[in-house]
Amino acid sequence: MTNIRFISSATVQPTASLSESTGRVELTPWDLQLIAINHIQKGLLFLKPSPSQENKLKGSDSVIDHLKTSLSRTLDIFYPLAGRLVMVENDDDKTTSFSVDCNNLHGGAEFVHAVADDVTVADILEPLYVPDIVNSFFLMNTVLNCEGVSKPLLAVQVTELVDGIFIGCTLNHSVADGTTFWRFFNTWSGISTGSSDPTSQTPPIFGSGFLDGIMNLPIRIPFQFQRNERSNTSPPLKQRVFHFSKEKIQQLKAKANDEMSTNKISSLQAVLAHLWRSVVHSRRLNADEEVCYCVLVGMRQRLQPPLPEEYLGNAVLLVNVTATAGDLLEHGLGWVASQINKTIASQKAEEIKKYVEDWIKTPKFITPTFLPSNRLVTGSSPRFNVYGNDFGWGRPLAVRSGAGNKFHGNLTVFPGLEEGSMDFEACLSPETLLAMADDAEFNEALVS
């Protein structure tokens, strides 16, 4: 495939003038634990607008200008994303503190217009494996969150294909989680079509009042910036999107609950169990070898009182479900799903408070080396509003992620294009993916 041609680059700032009164936002332990990993990188693939659709876009000379203008108006609401991180080195105890400067005096989001001359929509959707060129649809690949002191917190690349447009967003993960990411995307698309009025939008809620009495701000952490580049000897990885229809998901959920005589196992937990068993089987591990599923669990509704959906920062915990490879394969789908269900259900307000208190005493930063070996990790959510993003010329055809935080065992879940379905973007070794292709039990639940 062709290389990417970069046409233009601009800094997009909120249309409203922000003053000193917007101040700073101090990062919480949930934010700080992500300071040493890559950004969130998610994007949407659209068919290229027809001439009539393009003519209907208001107030601009082109799709690119229209997107840039609507992005600026969206930043009026999500103005911290136009800011920068501030890092303070505390000489008295050799620690570091991080906050977000929201004043917009020296910030702004990066906006890049690019063209992939020979790439079609079919080139992205039809191959068995996600083509490598998708990584080129995103800015700031491999940039760490802590580098937000000098780099934008938000970077957007709009890439024109032969017959399509890909809108790729890169967002600093220490500032926002997936819930905020897709609220931003949904708001941007609504403003783009005129279906949302920025003045009537509920602004993001930020701050750490929900942690009052647990910690003093700013938090001081023993952090020193160290870039850990990927090893040149790391094994090659491929990405494949596995699609589960609503009907297949219902079958897996019913099977898992029937096997355990319960009704507590969710659709997502049943699919996670199905994937986990297949990956472990395909890796051909020893029966006594420990395996781990790391699941990012949203904490907003688990706090007392619950955090609002509009909360800007991170509100997720990484929980580990462990078993031996032998137990995982010898027991049925229901047993594996129930282990996931019990571990997630145990995350209550008391455990969250204890996690924060323990983290402040002994900060631990998530990195690929921090995670257990022989693990799978699933982030994102099938509940995010991905396919409701219409910028004025129709719904997206597909969602894809960038190169950030890609390692062997990373499974990203998205809602599928059809209501009630799910897609899993699996980053695994070619050998594992080939073995899964021959796994009859696994493939029985996939859409052919």
C-alpha cells in the first residue's frame, strides 16, 4: 500500500477565550497509574461524502474545514483537552507531581489533514488481518502520556482514502478514559451535524472531590521519565477483528449461565471466557502454567455516591482473574465465565477506597512489563456509542485502534455495527491466530 501524504497541520483551540479562572486539574491515582503508557488511539472509517452531502455541510469550504471548525466548538466544552500537562519536580523529597493546565494559553489540539492516495475502504475492511497502514492513520504513535508536558493532549488526523475518510483521535490516557473519549467523539459529531448545541451541553466534571479525606493534592510520586522503546527482538504481532453476532452472544451467555445454574453472568463475561479458553488452547501451554485475564473495570457506578458520566478523568481499575491453563480448559465455559464474574463483582466502593490508599503509599505504574506473563488484557466497552457518530455524511463503517499499547494478548472490545453484536480487535502472535482459526469450538460462535 501507499505511504501517507501529509497535506496540512494546524493547532485547533476552543472558540471561547479561556482565562486564568479555568485553572488546573490535579491528577488522581487512577490517572497517574497510566502516566507511563501510550495514549488512547481510536478512529472511525467512513465512506467519502457525496458532492451533495458535502454541499450540505454548513459554514465551510470543505469537509476538512468543517471538521476543524466543529472540533474548535467541541473544545469549548472539553477545554481541558486543549491544555497541557504540568510536571513539577519536588526537590525536597525527589518526587514528581502532575496536573493539567486548562488555561489554553500555550496549548490547543493538533489537527492534521492527510491523504492515502491508493488506499480504499475495501483495503481496510477485507483483509483477514488489520493492515499495518491503519497505524499511519493516527498521530503520536508510541508517545507516552507523561510527554503531555510538551505534546498535545489531543491530536486528530483526518485521512482521505480513495473512497473513504478515516478520523483518528489520539488522547492522553492520563487525562481521560474511554468513557470520556467517546463522549468527546459523540459531542464532536453532534456539533458537526448541528444536532447538538454546544451551549446546551453538560460540560465535563473534573476534580477529585470524591476522594476527599483519602488523599492530599497534588499527589507526589517517585516518577522519573524513562522511555522504554520496544525491543527489536520482540515477536511479530498481527491483529484480527473477531465479530460476534447478537444471536451468538446470547447463545454463549445462555450456555455459561446454564452450566453454573445462575443468571449473573453477563454477555461480555461469557464472550471473554470464550476468547480466553481459545487463546490458552491455541498457545498450547502446560497444564500447571498460570494464566491471567486482566480486565479494565469501570468504577463510576461502583463508587458511593456514583461518579457522573460527565466526569472527565479516569475511573477504571485493572483486575486480574487467574487460573491454571489446565483448569481453564478442563472446566466448561460457565466455570471460566463465573471466575470473571466473581472477580469483577468483588470490586465495590470499599475495595476502591483501599486501592487508592494503598496506591498513594506505594505507587505502581501500568506498563506492558508490569502485567503478568501469559495474560490477556481487555479494555474499552461494547456499551460505548461508536456507530452513532455521524459527522454529516452517514454512519461509520468500522472502528479501528492505533499502535498505542499493542502487545501480545491485547483484546480491545467494541460494539459491533449491528445492534447487540460485539467486535474484538485481537493483537496476538501469528501462530496463535492461526491456531485459533483451526479451533472448531471457538469458530462455532463467530459470524462466518
